[in-house]
Amino acid sequence: MLPQFGTAIRKNKSLPVDAGGSAPEKASVDAAWLVLEAANDLGDHAAIAACRRVIDAELNGTIAGSSDIDLVLGYFR
């Protein structure tokens, strides 16, 4: 059932691409909150830590690590 949820998110949520070809930071933070909730429910500690790093980076005005962003954006695939 999770892949259908992730597919629904990808179809309904437009993730515009910037000139560099990556999803904007705001979209990754929004996705991080969704993934954080699911990861908490599943007890996925590695995903929880990655989500927290992405969210913290946005709150601190820094850039999250690409591996954390990749995990967040690909979590429901």
C-alpha cells in the first residue's frame, strides 16, 4: 500500500526543478515532514535521522546533504 501512497504524492505535488536540475529545498523539507511521520510509524531510525537533518538544515539556512535529500525524495518509491 505504501507505493500507492508515494505515487499519489508524486502525482499531486508539483516539484518544480530549478536551473541546477534538483528539487528546491522547500519541496524536500515538505517531503521530509511526510517521510518523518511514516518513518516514525515504521520505526525506520535511519530515515528519521535523515529527515531531521533535512529539516534542521532548512531551519538553519544551510543545505542538506544530497544523500539525505535522495533518501527523503525516494522514500515512497
